Amino acid sequence: MARVALAVLLVVVSVLPARTQVHPLVSELLHEWVAAVQAHTPGVMDDAVATIAAWNRSELLLAQPFVLDIGDTVGAPWRSRQLKRKPLPPEDAVAIDGLTLFVKTEAQANDFLKRAALLHTDVVLMAQQFPEAVPPPKRRTRTEDVFVDRPEELVIARGPDGRFANYEFGNLNWEYARGLLDAVTPAPAADTTVALWYRAVMAGFASSYSFGEALPHILHARQLLPDDPGVMFGDAAIQETLASPRIQDYVRVTELPGGQQFLFVTSERGHLERAEGLFRRVLARDPGFAEARIRLARVLTQQGKPEAALAALKAVPAQTDAALSFYIHLIRGDAERALKQYLAAQASYQQALDLFPSAQSARLALGHLARLRADRDGALALLQPALTAPPPRDDDPWWEYHRGDGRNAEVLFRQLRAPFLDRAPK
């Protein structure tokens, strides 16, 4: 049975293509690539991004193993451990000869590798934001015979608005970026930029509900950075989202062609248990990670553990972030309601509504509580404003809750790019 995944869910993990000879286009592509890495300003839709974004899929596949060889060659002299890789075939060595001579120190090597990963990140993000700035693919010589076969392929099922629309291949630029960061020395797992890149990109996937692309990213992050609090937090928040009705219902009712099945999504219970375990690991490493503790409390409530949820929330200090404060009140109210502490729950929900007076979620919570207390008129009075004048989405933080770490994506990307904006490439 064939397997696929989704925009919302995902996939078959791809492998790098085998190659038997160097295609005539390789040198041209590699020179373009090195020049683009050196010229790119992170976070900007510049000519460097446009150049690589214009490569078609065949060209990306053709250049990919050579680009990763460049990454290994750049990083190899400063590895703290012995590299376990075979020597390059002579023809491959010729293809990349001279393209790494500008790297003289370990700092230059790491700077180049990180800039290369940021280039490929922006090829996805900037090209999506400014598609009109991407030129058509070049009419190159001898492109008609460019074909690279891959035994397995990342296939994503796109489903906007909860309806299956189409399939597409995963974006190869993410594979490029991950492979290049693997060459950072002395070890990528010890590098703060690498960890921040994995968290920021994971947050971007969560923000856009692109869980198909997120799966190989998460799997690689778990191997490379198994104990990083930020990476574990992003993973946990995605697990929480995959347990949500929006995702669970989509998978349950959507029929894929040919009897294919979604990967990555299991049961609500399975994802909640995974999220709980990850949030606890985050807090063991970073007890002051407030949002992890808040989300742990909700996961506990969802699993029928309201006492544990209230205990978790008591350890959260007062927050200056209004959205986090809103989540605290709403989640505490849910736990109190589950324990039939109705007066306490009403006070918690009211505190959430006081922070965001037009928030539908807080009104619905208060209305449901009033109904449980047999106050039908009170419930209707609370719900009427939500029924007659729906507020804008940005006036209710709960609209954003299941974006997980995506609510932090913009800040994370600014932090990621900042060190590379105040200086030229080394």
C-alpha cells in the first residue's frame, strides 16, 4: 500500500540520489550556488535567493550531493571526531575543486555553512512571500537529460480548509539546509545557531500547519539535538496540535486516492502522551520555561488529570505576555470546571475575558459553565455577543493556540538571522 502524508500530515522519508557520473551542468550550478551563499543577506528576497529559487527540481537533485560534498569538505579539517565517510570519487572531487579554497579557518567554515543553510531557508520562505520576484528557470544547455531517480520520495498531501486538494513533493531546500548544518564543527549538536535554526524552522512549520514538511525535520532534530529545550518544546507543541480535533477529524474523514494512508498522525491519546513527556523533559532542562509549563497543564487537563494541571499552573509566575496570561486563566478554568469547582472556574474564565473582552473562547467557556449550573438565561446572555458580532481573530488568543511555537516564529527568525546581518561573510 502506498504511503503519503499531509500538508497537515506527512510522508515517506527521502534518500539522496545515487550518481554514476558528473553531469555537464554540475560545475555551472555549483558556481552559482557558492556565489549565492556568499552574496545573500538573510531574510531578504535578493538576487541570491532568486537564483536558487529558479532552479528546477531536476537541477536541485543534480546539485544536491555535490553541495553536501562541499559542506563536508569545508567542515572536515576541523572535525573533533574522525569522519567516517568514503573519499570522494575522483570525478566528484574535480567538480568541487577550487570552490572551497576561500575557507581558511574553522570560523570561516562554520560561517559559510550556516549562511548556506539560511540561504536555502529563505529560498523557501522568501520565494513563497514574493513569488513574483522568482525568475523563470534558465534555459540551460543539455537540460533535457537531467533526471535523478530516488528510491523513496517525500510526498505531501495538501489539504487547505480541511479538504484534500493535491499531492506534491517535499521541498528539497530543507534537505539542503539540514545536510549543510550537519557539517558544522566541532559538532552541530553543540552549536547554538544550529539549535535555533531547528526550533525556528519547526515554529514556521507549526505556524502554517505544514506538518508534512515538519516530519523529517523533527526526526532529524530528535537525533541531532535530543535534549535541547527549545527543540523539544517545538516538537511537544506540534504533538499537542496533532491531537487536536482539527487534525484528528481531518485524518478520520479524508479518503486519499488509491488506499494511501497518512503518516505522522496517530491517536489523540498517543500525541497527548508524547506531548506530556516532551514538556516534562523541557522543564527538567529549563524549569523557568513558562510556556512549556502552561501547555503541559493543558495537556494534563486533556488527559483527565485536572489536579496535576492546577499544580503545574501554580508554578508559573505572573506573565507580561497577555496571550500567555489568557492561556493560564482559560486552562486553569478548564481544570477547575473538571473538578466541579464552578465558582473558581467562573473567576478564572472571567479573568481571561477581562484581558480580551471580545474573545469568543472565554465567552464560550463562561457560557458552558453557566449551562452546567442550570443558568440557561445567563449562558445565552454570554453567548449572544459572539453570535451576533464575531470578533476579529487577533482579538482572541485561542485562535493562535494550536499554532504552538508558531506564535514565536517571527521572533525566533529575527534572533537566528541577527548575527549574520551586521558583518560581511568571513
